[in-house]
Amino acid sequence: MSRIPFPTSPQRRVIAGAALCLVLALAAGVASVNAISLQPPGIEPRQLSVAGAGARVLVDNPRSLVSDRLATEGDYRTLHKRAVLMANLMVTGPVRERIARRAGLSPAKLGTTVRVTGDVAHILTEPDSERRATQLRQAQLPYRLEVHPDPLLPALSIYTQAPTVREAERLADAAAPALREHLRALASLNGAAGATQVVLEQTGLARGDIINAGARLQIFALTAIFVLLLSAAVLVLATRPRRQARRRAAPPAADAAHAPQPRRPPRAPRDGPRPAPAVPLAQRLGLVAASAPAVAGMPAGASAMPSAAIAGASPHRTSAVARPASGLGDWPRTTRLLPWMLAAMMAIVWLVPFNVIQLTYSLPIDLKLDRLVLPFIVAVWALALAAGGAAAPRLRLTWIHLGVAAVVLAALVSLVLQARALNATLELDTSVKKLTLLASYVALFVVVASSIRHTEVPAFMKYTLGLALVCALGTIVEYRFAYNVFYSVSELVLPGMFSVGEAEAGAVDDIGRRVVRGPGEVPLEAVAMLAMGLPIAVVGLIGSAERRRRILYGVAVAIILAAAASTERKSALLAPASVFLTLAYFRRRELLRLAPLGVLIGVMMLLLTPGAAQTVVSQLSGERFNSVTTVSDRTSDYDAVRPDVFTHLMFGRGYGSYEHVTARIIDMELLRTLIEVGAFGLLAYVVMLGTIVAAARRPIRERRPRDSAIALSAAAAAVAWLVVSALFDVMAFPHCPYIGLWMAGLLAVVVSAERDRRQEAGWSS
Amino acid sequence: MELLSVLGVLRRRRVLVALGLVPTLLIWALLSGRLAAGPAPLAVGKTGIAQLRVMVDHPKTTIPRVGAGSVLPTQAALLADLAASDAQRLAIARRASIPAAALGMQRMQLARLFALGQLPERAADASAGVAAPYVVSVSAAAPLPIVTFDVRAPSAREAARLATAARASLEAAVAARAPDADRGLVIKPLGGVRSASVPVTSLPPVVAVAAAVVLFALWCCGVVVLHGLLRAWRRIGARPVAAAAAGDATAG
């Protein structure tokens, strides 16, 4: 039996691997949008197109009121009520059967719904578990008819969905005649005169079109990308033992070949000897030191690399003393663009209500401010990676990366499995948009973890604390003076092509609490942001030996706590409590020693936001806690989402597909994750946060001053993230995931540097 | 600093970068209309628009009478619905002496959503779209008893004629629906027809420049990425050589 030949050259192995992954991805993509049969062999495009149509029906008296100058408001009120009745009648079984018959369909394939269009609070129209189960059953049907009674006029808007435009139009056109026929039948049964019947007048033939353009491409791309990533990951993991064996067999000196290469690696001359490459541009301009001599086998251009890099160490490990002169010093004393861009991005995240700012131009996608800035950062990162050189990002895999990848994988699995079902219910677009948002979060994490140096992390932590403090002070100002500085300044600073949402500073919610939202979209978002910034201040307080620093950090803690309390949300107590509990788990004695200072911080907090903390605490008293709608809404969700959860328990109904406009507002990220990404996705989400804490444990245990402080802050922020995930839908508000993954990225830098250090120590010993 | 590395790569691959100028100039020439082979939307032309507002009223006007005609806004909204019906489309086309197939009616009332959701949003868009040389859009200015006709036609004169025809058709429909001759409503014009000829320009010149710049930037990015891939490729190929050399050195 002959064995499958294994390519021996590394380049051939890469080609073979890439070709295999590509073929698998293409095959899966083709299979997702085509029906492939083996007996007889054939391939046919799947029916994926969805058409929609609309029609308008006026409800009138036999003696028309439309042009009657003696018609009264009472006449129209009565007629309007009759129209709402007609809408509800249209979706009943007998009428549905008539509609289906007229449209040439089987009634079993037609789902009918009437929507509540009156001025009713959304919460009152949210479906309970029984109604949701009906919704889910109807969503699977290929033909749908939705009736919207006009809230002001005696008229109905009819919207239909079908696989083809003609069928959708026929269905919409069948609705009014079918109802008319039903009314006539009812009248004849009851002996009513035809002249007294309500008149249904369709204003024109239904018009329709394909309403899911691009779905075929989306499904193909989703499946192909998923299979490509999965097969590449499997291939890398499967060949890992072989690579490791080869690496063990090779002497350590060979690792010089794996070190980042100079701008132009050695290349065999094609037509005789080639002249030495020109001196790099950066060196010519005098921006890069040109001290190191050319090394054997390397071109002169390699001298632009610091000597440490040439010796086999990473350029990230060049001496801190040599860096500033070369422009490669640590942030903020650096000319490297990426750290500055990341700093700017974090300033936007902390201080700008970017989720309510968007371009006023009409575009196919919602271009929020972060989605305008982040692509530039990712582009510079990708270019720097491709160009190489001393400032190039360095990709290093940590457990946190795997945790984040697990979340992405779960999201992709859920979407790939449900893509066709989501296409039929027109929810695929929403899911793809949410997937893009998830990709933005992950992109920030990857860029941070690969572009920031270990020696820069403390400076960035201080910077983050500074931003958190500005955010907290602005939130306190909003509480005290009913003036949202973040929204107002954004409105003033941004050019006219951006529209900024309303801050509504000074407004109160349904249960009488102030709406203090800081730079967030909702108050809970501000709480989550501040809770993630709090550990940096507390850890700074724990680690401060000098009195002055201790006072400064103490003031910072008080300001952040006061700002959180100023939102008057119960979470303002729970989220910071989770931070303190996490820190207490790792640093019990140190925290206990700070107890007297804690009293001072509490007093200062009360002075900064008088009355806020009391409002928060009073909401937790037994009677009030159970009676407010914010609690009862959340608890009612548990029962109402059962149909969604149990229909797709393992992999969910599709990432980002649960829409609050047709279903419920889910105020809990963990529950939403369970619905959308299933138990697997929920596990991945918890594992992602768990890997942050797990990765932080070693530096925390080893108590190296700089690393342990960063690890403590990141671990506490991750726990706070998990806690707020149980309190609101945190991933829907981008400030929090950006901040959480920023902290995780900084921790990944620390962890990978620590791993490098251990490996170097292992080699040297 | 990263940009210097990128610029260094671009300098080394200057031939490839220079090649990018060809599609860049081509796209600029196409979008700015300097090349005759440009797609159809780039052609500059003119179209006619017209607007006519009418008031739904009693024969003896309700304007000076407090409390009179309180249901007129509702009736105006329903009449706007009826004015966009198929029957009205035929009547308007007949009056304006244009083929009925060339006239499209935009139903603003159907496009108004009362409850959100994927199906109503998309179906409303699908049903609102009109692709015809003559388009009449009818809307009611609730809570006022005013109906507005916005017309688009190949010329301003035709647009004005179409708006007048739409008003006349609505007047006829209102008269036909009146329960009795003395109980009907009347349609009163609010000013005359306002029409104009507006240029249908292609893209503004700045868009052509911006598109060319974006294309060239993307081309340069592609060059840098290609350089990175080639570098990685050579590094993969260099591994066994480096390992063998290191092995020899150790053995020596």
C-alpha cells in the first residue's frame, strides 16, 4: 500500500497546506449555496432568494367617509377600530386559508401575523414564551404575511414574503379579497345585508422585489471563511508535533533564522553578483541609528536593525537606552505610529460617545465613529507587519488569544449552521453586521497584543487610568449640573457631516432615576466602563509606598466610585464590588491594610456625588428591589426565552440574530449569548474571560511589581466584565468590549514577554 | 516609524508602484468624464421637477371657522392614499397624455412603518421603488389637510403638466366619492405649480480625485502586502538552509 507523499520542502508544505485549506473552503462554500447530489451526480443552486411585496388597504363605510364633509371624528374613531379588527381578522385561520387558496398556496405554508402599532410601550408587546414559540414556528414557513393597522387612519399596510416576487405580490393582492369574501360569508350566515358591510379598498396592485440581495454571497463567504479558518487551525495543530520535533532536533543557533529578518533578506543572485542594496530610507533620513556593522550573510541594510535584533533577539527587546535616539523608544517617547494611534483610539473609547455618532451620509452600513477610525489602525498594523523592520508588530499567541478565538469560532459556527434559516427570516444581514462589530473588537485586541511592547504597558495603564478619571469627572459633572460634557464637546468639535445623538442630561427613567450616561449610550455602559478602569486605581493604591502617590490613587478611586454611583444604577454597587472581591482574592492582606483609607474614600465619594450612593443602596432594599420593572423585566425574560434557547440549545440561533424589535429586549449578555450562540457560545464567552484571569494568575503570584499590577488590573477588569454581562447586554455597547479587550491585550503583552523571558532563561541554562 | 518602513518598501518596489498610476489615472478619467467610455450615469443631463400643494376643504372654507373641519387632516391622508392608487395613475396618465406604463406612483403612506421589523422594512422599500420616466409622489402633510404632489418628468414643462393632471384627477376622485353633491369636499390649490429644470450631474470632480487617491493608496497597500508575503515566502525557503548551516557550524 502506497503512502500519501508528504512534501519535504517547507515551501511545498505551505503550498500543499494552503491549497488543501482553499479547496476545502471552496467546496464547503459551494455546498452551502448549492444542492449537490451524487446519485445522479449533479449540482443545483439552492432556493435562497426572498421576495417581499407591499399593499395598502383602506377601510371605509359603504357610504364613503373619505369625501364626506359631514363626517365626524367619532365616525373615524369607529372606523379606525373596525380597521384594527379587520387586521386581526385577516390573520385568523379561516381568512388565512382563503388567502392561501387565492394565492395558490397550501395554507400550511403560510404564516400570518398582525403587529401592534398603537402607542403602547414596547415592553407590553414583548412576546411571552407561548407567543414566541408561535413566532418561531411561523418563521420557518416560506410564505409570510404581516398586517400593520395604521395607528391613525382606517387603513392597513400589508407586507408579504415569498420565494419569488410574483408569489409575494400575488399573496399581498390576495389578502383584501380573501377578507372581503370572508366578511360576505359571515354576513350571509347571519342574514346581514351586503349594503351594511365594511368596504375594503386596495389602493393599487401590490409591488414587490427581491429583498435579500447578496444573501447567496454572504452565505458562501461565511461558510468558506469558517472552513478556511478551521482547516488552517486543524492543519497547524496537526503538524505541530512534527514541527516541534524538527525544532528540537535542530540546534538552538538555527533559531536565528526565525528571528525577524532585516528589510531585505539574503537572496541568491540570479544573474551574477548583485550590488549591495541601498541604505534604507529611514537610515538615510537619519531617523534610524546606523551603528551596527553588516553581518555576514546580511546586506548592509540590516544595519538599520538594532544590534540586539541582529544577534537573534527580537527588535522588541532592544535596549531601552538605545531606543529613544532611534525613534523606537517606548511610548510616549516614540515616533512609532501604532502606539499613538492606539492611544488615540482609547481616548475616543473613553471620552467620545462614538456609538451615537455617525456619518450623516446615507451608506449601506452604519458608519459609527469607531468603525471609521479602527480600519486605519488595522491598515497601518497590516502594512507595518508586511513591511517588516524594527517597528513591525510581533504576533505572539497566548491563551487569551485562544479564548478570544473561541468566541469568534462560536459566533461563526452558529452563523454557518443557521445561515440558511436566518436568510429565510431576513435576519442574516443583522447577524453579519454584528459579526463585523465582533471583528472590530478582536482586531483591537490583536493589534494591541502585537504592537505594544512589554516596557510600554505601565505607561499605557497610567494613560488608561487618566482617561478613566476624565470619564469619571465628566460623569460627575453630568450628575451635578445636568450637562453632558462628552456629548456637547463632540457636537462642537466634530464637523457637520457627523450627527451626534441626544444626551438628555437631566432626564429621568421609568422608575425616577436620573439618566446619567457619561460617554456611554446608557448609564449601565458608563458603570461598566468605570468598573473596568477602577482596578488600575485600586492596584496603584495597593502598590504605592509613598504617601503622595497613595493619596493620588486614593482620590482616583473615590472619583471613579463616585462617578459610578452618580448613574444611580444598582450595578454601580455590584460591578465595583466584583472588582474589590477579585482584588481581595489575590491581595487580601494589602486590601485590609487599606481599610482606614477606605473610610476616607467613602466620605470623599459621598461629598462628590451627594445622594447618589443612597439612591443606589435604597434600590436594593427588599420591597423596592422586587417591585421595580428593571428587575421584573429581567426575571420575566428567563421564561420567555425558553423557546429560543431550547430550539437551538447547543449552537444557538445565530450570532447577533436576536432582534429586540420583534422579540424581547434581553438585558443580560449571558442570556443573549445563550440564545444566539448556544451553550457552546456561552461556554466560549466565559472561557474567554476565564483565560484572562488564568493568564493573569502567574504574574500575580510571582509578585513582580510591574507585571503583577498589570495582571491584577486585567483580571479584576475581566471579572467586572463577567459580572456586568449578567446585568446588561454589554456586547451591544462597544465601549465596554473595547476597554475589556484593551486590558486583555495589555495582559497578553505581559504574558508573552514573560514566556519569552522564561524561554531565554531555559536556553541560557 | 512604521510609515518609514512602508515607504522604504514602496521605494524598493517603485516599478510596481508606478504601474499603479495606470489604473489610477484611468479611474480618474472615467469618473471625471474625460473618457467617453464612461458608464451611463456619468452623462450629464437635466430633469424636470414640479411641486403642487392642494388643500382639502369644505366648499365654504373652514379656515376662518374655529373647530370646523377637524377630520379634514384624516380625510386628506386617506385621499393621498387614494391619489397614489392604480386607478388614479391611469387617470393622470390620460389627462397628461402620456403612456400609463411610463408613469409611476410613489406610495408614501405604504413606506411609513408603524412597527419595525425586517419584513415590513424591506417589503416597504421594495414596494416604494419606482423606475419610470414620469413619477408622481403623493404625501399628506399631517396634521394639516394638505396633499402635496411631487413630480419628476423629463422636462420642467412636462412635470408641471403632470402635477396639474394629478390635481385634476384628485378633484374628480373627490367629487366621485362624495355621498351627495352638497356633502362633498373640495380640492383647493395652495399657490400654483412650481417647476424647475435641475441638472442631473455625474459625480462632482472631487469624488473622481478622491476615488483615484483611494485606488492608488489601495494599490500601494497591495504592493506592501505582496512584499511581505514574498519576504515570508523566502524566509520559509531559507529555513532548511539556515538549519543545515547551523548544524554544520555546530558539528565543526
